[in-house]
Amino acid sequence: MLCTLAAIPSILAVAQLGRIHPDEVYQVLEPAWYRAHGYGVMSWEWKEGIRNWAIPGLFSWLLRLCRVLGIEHPLGYRAVLELPQYALHLAALAAVERWSRRSLPVYGAWLATALVALYRPVLEYAGRTLSESFSAAFLVLAFERIASSEEGESPERRLRRGMVAGALLGLAVVSRYGSMVFVIASLGWLLAGRQWRVLGGWVMGGAGVALGLALLDWLTWGRPLHSLWAYTTFNVFSGQAAEKFGAEPPGYYVPIWLKVLPLWSWFGLWGVLRRHRSALPFLGSAALYLVAISATAHKEDRFLYPATVLWVVGTAPATVELFVSLRLIQVRAAAALGALVLSLATPLRLEPPRKKDHFQAIVRATRSPDTRGLLYINEVPNESVWGAGGYFYIGKDIPWLTADRPGDANFQAAMKDPTYNRVVTFRSLAVPELERHGFSVVERIGRATVLARGSGG
């Protein structure tokens, strides 16, 4: 059952091929492609060095393996890159089930795990190559270790548990530097509980990962922890993030937070406060993180994802315990079914994925060996390169341009240059102008239209 539940987000991500945010492509897939093949679009973050090469580096080796194995179709090598993310999500769901079994019978633990696995933001995000997605899974694994204290636990076991938790928190931060807030929250919990042996292991595990990051940055950026310092300077101290990407008021996240939490989680909160205090690390860290990101000027809906995941993990067992306490089995079944429906039906204010025709059209337009160049007419105006799928989804070293309308310089340049013999456009935008320049419609994929000129038409 766990394997099936964990596979759903991965299947959705690969089958849709779309993306939730440009970072899904240009912070992970495209730099990995660049490392593996020697060409690609490198965004400004990679030029400034505010990202580390841990995940893109791993993916680049998988892409090299795909090349050796002859996997050349974007759908094929995207599926290969999904395998480690699937394994990570599977491990996180196993941690949810393991932690739930501490307070619930077996069937109750499975229900609590299903409530988390079928939570709509998890279905949409867990398979995506976003830093929030990787980090959230590591955080679930880490806080399960922190919250799993046992009466009579040996000092050696507490030390090992702390080391694992510290290392997992370190990996959550390597995946996404904004998750440092959760490290602070876990430190506060361990200090408040005077869990000195666990804290000692926590320091050792975290220090090991920090040394690994320092070495990685030294090898790739020429200075230990360069990316962490550059990220912190840009996002915290300089104010450039708000200047470059916009600012929102402090209360921006509150209505989104209330909207995207499933209704059953509020019953679970009551159960946590009443008798499930072991879940407080999950909820307390999520609340502290919400306060922290509310205090920063630049805000995006997706930043909430790690906190919402920890919140539903923390409240799911307490919610199910309320169901188990109901006397009539029919009422229990109705309550469980209703909670599962609420998980699936949670309104998604977090950025939803583009529809599947977004990148599928790019893939189809560039499969022919006759394709020499591509013009991509953006689905959303003014997205420029960031609205496209990069070389990762083109899969070959050919020139490509983006445009918003026929009057754009890139559009006119592509019309004059016979190298550009494929076009992907949306809602039939500019099709008459393209036909006047010798293009003809090859196929339509949802809202997308693929056109070709020359022998490929």
C-alpha cells in the first residue's frame, strides 16, 4: 500500500510533464542537464552561486547513465530522475506510518498515513523537482525521529536517534536553505525538553552534513559554504529578493494557510493539545516557520508547502484516534471516508501545475531529426525563457527562442532565419502570421499547436 500511495505524485509529475514553478526546471533539471551535457540555460542564481550542486549534481550523473543506456526521450529520462524522489517520498510516508503506530492500531496507522498521502498539496508537490518538495520529505523523516522518544530508551539509542535527526535536518537545509527555521525549532524543542543525549547526536549528525556541504561548495564554487552565505545575504540581509521579485504584507499567508489545511486537521489539533503532546514538534515548527516567512518581504504560495506537510503529519494520528473512539463502526467508517475526501478535495491555493500540454508540445515538436530550431510562444505573457522547458525538454543542442507576440524581435528573427523550423504556440496565437511565413500546423495537443516549415512540415 505504501509503495502505491507514494507512486501517485511521481506518476502525476512524469505523466503531466508540466511544472508548478520555473524553479522546478531552472534550479534542478536544467543545471543537471548542463552538468551532464555541457550546454543548457544557467539562471542568474547559478551565476551568482546562491545554490548548491547537491541535487542537480546527483541528477546529472543519472542523466549521464541515461545517455549510456540509450534513454534519449525526455519522458524517459524524466522518469529516471523521478526514482530517487519516489524513494524519498516513500521513506517519508513510511515514517508517518511508523510514527502513527505509536498511538494507533495498525488499521488506524494506515488511515493516518493515507490522510497524509492523499492530501492534495502532497499529491501535487511530492513528485515535483522543487526544493520545497525535497526538503519537506527530509523534514518529515527528521521530526519523526525527534518525536519518537520512548520511556526507558537507552542513552546509546537516544544518541543514534539524535544523529539521524540532525543529519536529516541537514539534508532538508541542503535541499532548501529556507528550511533553516526548522533546525532552530528542533533545537528549541530539544533544549526545552533537556534531551541532552539526543541533542549531542543532533549536533554530530548536522555537523557531518554541514561539512559535506562545505566541501561541495569548495569544489564547485571555490569557497566553503559559499552558496549558503550568498543565499542568506541575498534573501535576508540585502533586501534584493523583495526588490527583484516583489513584496507582500505580513498577513499574506494567513488566509492561504487556513484555506489549504484540511478541515480534519483542526479536530486533530484539539486531540494533540489534549493528549498527543508528542506531535508538538511537528506543529510548533510549522507555526514558527509560518511566522518567519510572514516576516520576510518576498512571499510565494509554494513556500508554505513544508509547513503544511508537517502540520497534517502532526495532526493525522490524533484525528484518527477520534474516529477510533467512536462506538458505531458505521460512524467510524463514514468519518474516515469523509476525512479522505477532505484530503483530496482541499482547495489548492499553492501554485497548481501547468496543464500537461505545456511541455508535451515542446517534446513532440523537437523529436524529429529534421528539427533545427524552435520558437516557443509563451503561454503567459512576459515569461521569457522561464516559461519554457529549457534544453532538458528539448533534449538536443539546437537554438531556440521565446516570444509573446508576432511583433516581438525574437519572433521576427525566427521568421527570417530558416534554422527555426518548429514552433509551439498556445490558443492558436500567431498561427495566421506563422502560416504566412511558410509554417503549417502539424498537430494540436490540448491548447498547444505545433507548426513546422520546410521538409519537416
